[in-house]
Amino acid sequence: MELDVTHMVDDSDSMPNLSGSRAELGQDAGKITWNNSVEYGRNKPLLTTDAMRDEARSYFQGFGAWTAEQIAAWSEEELQGVMCQDVAAAVREMEHYDTHEAFEQACEEGHCSGSLYLGTNGHWYFYVGS
């Protein structure tokens, strides 16, 4: 599944608020980024259909951080929040490169996840696959 995340790339200055570290945001970084991600997902949901939500839940099972039961119990807000944090992390990963070409090369070489990519239509997409 591909999510159009152009609005998140265009708003990249806000991504540290969704995926910032303790060095950037202080001791409460986890709480801050979580609350911001839930709010962002509430205002700009990335997963807009039941099929998309189901696929995202399957995708997050592959992380190994949560059991299937835990993921199934996530509320809509929690699922949107986790998705927003994952995308924000990818946007921030891209920002470490000076050019789009350098980012693409890093993805091709396996240095980056490669989940975030520029489509031929000029939009940015995030690939969610399980």
C-alpha cells in the first residue's frame, strides 16, 4: 500500500515534533512526540479506509515490537499516531542527505529503509508492506 505523504514532506520542519529524540526535545521526548503524532493523525489521517487500517496493522506486526493482540486493540487514534511517527522518521531520515539523488542512492545501497520515495507525479509516497 502506498500512502501519499507529500504534506508531511512539505511540512518537514514539523517532523521533529513527531519523531524527535531526547537530545532534541528533552526528557519527555517520547510523551511529546506521541501526543503530537496522535494529534497529527487526528487532523490529517493517513489511513482512511478499513482496508488501509488492516494493512497497516499487519505491517506493524512485522516490527516484532507488539503482539497481534496488542495491535488489534489499538484505537483509531493510536494506529494513526504510530503510522504518523513511522512516516515522520522516514522524512527525517531523508533530511540527512543533501540531494534527492544522494537519498535515493543511500536507499538503493540499503543505508535507508527505502519506504519513502518520490513518485513520477511529484508526490511523495510511503510504502507500507507486510
